[in-house]
Amino acid sequence: MALFYVTYDLRAPGRDYRRLGDRLMQLGGRPVLESVWAVKLDATARQLFDDLRGYIDQNDRLLVINSADSAWTTNTLADPNKL
């Protein structure tokens, strides 16, 4: 399994982006900062990116990073090392 970090800039004002958070939760992800999630999956970064693109607008920004190591954190909403 790989540990991914997903971060995004949602740029359309007034839009409801709960679907993106719901999808990340379905995948077992947890928020670690306000717009940064950690997800552990048997997938590639490209596969996760392609999946999540369907939950954002065309002008939004999305970054998916495959982490090769554990994370060092403080005061995060969830510990990505415990996913």
C-alpha cells in the first residue's frame, strides 16, 4: 500500500465540495490539514488523481503526492502514519 497526500485549491465561490471530502473518506482518507488529506491505497498517484478529478471543477487545483516515507507532523487533524 502507498501513502498519498492530496491537496487542493477549490476556486469556485459558493460551491458545495462535500462530494470531494466524502470521496476521500470512502477511500479511507483522513484530513491532516484543512485542505490536505492522507490516503493509503493500493493504487498509483495517477489512478487516485484521475478518480478525484471527477469531484472538482475544471478550474480547481489538485495535487496528489505518493509519499515514500512516513510523515512527521504536529497538531494535525489526523496522524497519517496511523492510516
